[in-house]
Amino acid sequence: MTRDMFAPMLIQGSEWLIVIVIVVILLFGASKLPQIARALGRAGGEFQKGKLEAEKEVEKMKGSQGTAPVSEREKLLKAAWELGIDTEGKTDDEIRAEVKKALG
């Protein structure tokens, strides 16, 4: 037996789509087809929306990897600078006390 004997019985390519549509019509009835199509459309839309959000999140994470995390000292110095406090020659505790005093 060769493969050529069975060639007429094999379903190929887009013929599967026709078979699937016929099976769906037989299982659910023709009146349910629009509802099924809408549900599949919504599911596809939600999938695309989720995919875009995930891609944006990945890009956001890639962009933030290039920046070094801000140290506690840098935060303290920035706060002191914004409040107009001189930090020259002062320890972190002294700067922290002056920031607290300035904030009230």
C-alpha cells in the first residue's frame, strides 16, 4: 500500500476549517454561531490587550535596569538640598535631624 492510495481520503489545508465549521453547527446549532463568534472575538481582543500590557511592562523593566537604585544617603541629601540645608561636613544623623527640624 502506498501513500497515493490514501491521498483522496486525507483532509488537507483549509478543508479542516470547513470540517470544523460543520461540526460546530451540528453541535451548537446555527443560531448559536453569532454568539460563539462574538465570544471568540472578545477573547481574542482581551488576549491582544494583555499581550500589549505585558510588552509595555517588559519595556518599562528594561528601561529601569539601566539606572542604579538610589541610596538612602542620596535621598537624604536630595531632601536636604530641596529644603536649603547645608550638608557640608555633616553626618547623616545631623542632616536627618535638620531635615526633621525644617519639616516641622
